Amino acid sequence: MELKYRALEGMNDVLPEQSTLWHSVESRWREHCRRYGYGEIRTPILETAELFERTVGETSDIVSKEMYVFQRGEERYALKPEGTAPVVRAYLEHGLYAAGSVQKLYYITPFFRGERPQKGRYRQAHQFGAEIFGAAHPLADAELLYMVMDFFQSLGVPADALELRVNTIGCPECRPAYREAVRNWGRDNYARLCKNCQARLERNPLRILDCKECVEITTDAPTIDPYLCDTCRTHFESLQSLLKTLEVPYVRSHRLVRGLDYYTRTTFEVVAEHGLGSQNALCGGGRYDGLVEELGGPPTPALGVGIGVERTLLVLQALKAPLPQPAPIDAFVVAFGDAARPVALQTAIQLRHAGIATDLDLEGRSPKAQMRLANRSGARYAILLGDSELQQGTASVKNLQTHEQTTVCQTELAEWIKSRL
Ligand code: HAM
């Protein structure tokens, strides 16, 4: 069949079999966030393009190359390319800071980036996100990192299949001197840099450090440690000591500068050893202590994480983690003769109201064809309704595994099935 319409490149349909996996990781994430004291926030898919230009940054790849932007009337809109900026916008718009305490918000959101699609990299993808507002202490960083690793563990991903990489990128006080040092180093090594890094040397030199093409060259680039101010150094040392206390294994990665402009101090990523190929970052996040203020709010330290849902599922599949199977239906109603068809429909509805997943033929098929459907459906019970059952107000219930058949009064049918599921 020649198909005229197909899903756009890099955008995926999720079919029922896969949906079961999605439901299971989504509900795990919701329950996990509930246990850690988060409330859910849902923000729109569209925002003004300016929101992301101001926060993620105009020179970032996400905004300058990948964002889906369109104009309608005077306004320029963007499909959200990430989840944090909309949450900060909502935090301010609804005055959530007025509560004065720490606020923890989680979400599950689609996001859109016009990247070249490949395994684990799509143009519409989904993130599990968590953001903490109002907590400056490194305890918050440690709790967030623990929570992320705990989530993967609760999904059955063994700790040795993952690597937590942690870094600090300083603050607006100490970072400019470091940025200048990297820029100077880049100028000295200009000819060895890839084309992309040559172009970003003046605008965004720190991104050179996490360029995959320039890995070998950047081994001798300056590290941030000598440039950190006392507050940033103490924060990072406390975080590392807390991670040790909590027995969270991590590696220090000097390259982890992240591709979004809003970060300050702590940055982190979890990479997976299996299942992702070159797109091996399972999640990323960090502090963004200046962002709320940048958008017009009161000074509010904040931090968060975004976990790739598709990548999480790829890792689970690669590790052959025990994945939930789609639950088959419980009962299939079979009508013997036309008179029984409306009763079959009523019976199915009655069973569904009682919480029993029930199906039936909707095409007026013969009893034999309906029995074939019942067997194929995976249902535990077939409910057989013919003239005699109709007259007596009963149903014949056939266990499709043992082939045993019982007569049950129609008024007791739902209870009878429920007690045997
Ligand atoms: P990010 O590192 O850009 O951070 O994205 C987070 C995660 O989303 C990545 O680690 C990856 O698993 C997944 N991801 C990113 N791009 C794609 C793609 N094209 N296809 C599939 N998965 C992808 C953020 O978005 C920040 N908002 C995270 C954050 C929250 N920082 C603080 N709070």
C-alpha cells in the first residue's frame, strides 16, 4: 500500500504494546516524585520563542539551530525545546515563591528539537523532569542526584550500567575569568579545533569542552578549579562529601559544561553503558541559581533534572530488564444468534462497570468466528449467551485455559468473574 501520510521524521507513534512500557515508567516516576515530596506541574507545549532565547540562550544549539519557531500575528512562538524555562515562567506567573518555602515540582513532558534523528535522538521526545526552587544548600543537589540514581535503580537498572558525571561551572562571579582562560587556550589551539568549535570560540567557548569531535585536543584545556570563588568551591566540596556519605558513586567530569546557558555551579549527567550508542546521556541537569531573577522574579536558587524517557526505555530493553507485558482482557462475550447480540453488548458494559476488562465482536460475526476471536484475545473467560441462557437469565462461562464450563446467573456474573481473576 502506497502511504500518502507518514509520521514526520524523528517523531514516533507509540502503539498499545509499547504504551504498556510507557505507562509503567511514567507511573514509577510519578510515585518516585511523590515519595520525594514533589507536586506535579503541567505547562503548555507552546511558549513565546523569547522565553527560551532569554533562558536556554540565543547562542545555544537548542535555540539557534533546533527550536521549532513560528509566527502568528505579532507573536513568535516556539514548541518547547525543554521543560525548565516553562516551569520557571509558571513558578513566577503563579507567585509560587510567595509560599517562602522550598518548592519541588515534577513533570512529564514532550519536547521538540530539530536535530538529525538517530537512535535515541528524536525531534519529538519526552522528559521526566524535576525542579527544586528556593534551596541553596548542597543538600538539595545531593538529594536530587540521589533521587535520580534511585529512580534508575527502582526500574531495575544496575548501578554499574550507569555513570554519574558531576562538575561545577562556577557562578557569574568566577566563571568569566575561566571562560576567558578557555577562550585564550582555544585561540592558541585554533587550527586543531573542529569547524563548529572554531565558530563558537568567541561566543560560547566553554561548549568546546564537551565537543565530542575535540575530545583529544581538549585534554590539556584549563580546568575550572583554580578559578572557582570560595562559595562555589565550598558548595562543590560539600556536595561531593554528601555524595560519599550517601554512597552515590560518581566521577568528576571537567568537560561537563552542558548546552543550556542557564546553569550555575553544579552540572551533572548520567550516561548509560548499554543501549544508547553515541546518544548515551540518559539525563542531564544542574543548578540555575540566576534564572528566576533573570525572568523578573526574586533571587531564588534552583536546580533540576531532565531524564530522557525514550532513552530510559532503550536502556531497559538493552538490559533485558523485566518489562511489564500488556495485560490481556479478562472476558470476551459471545452471542449465539442475533437475539443475543444486544444482550451481549449490555453484558459487556455491565462487566466493564464492575472493573472487568471485556470485549466482544462488533461486526455481527458467526458464533464460531466469535469463539476464534475470544481465544485470540487472551481473555480468561468467554461468556456464552444463546437462546436458552437468555430464557433462563443465565450465562455459560467458559474458562478458555481449562475449557471448563459453568452456568452462572446473569445477575451474579460480574461478582463470579471478579472473584476468580
Ligand atoms: P538536556 O540535557 O538538554 O537538559 O535534556 C535532558 C535529557 O533529555 C537528555 O539527557 C536526554 O536523555 C534527553 N534528550 C535530549 N534531547 C533529546 C532528543 N533529541 N531525543 C531524545 N532524547 C533527548 C534539559 O532539557 C534540561 N531542561 C534539564 C534540566 C532540568 N536542567 C535543570 N532542570
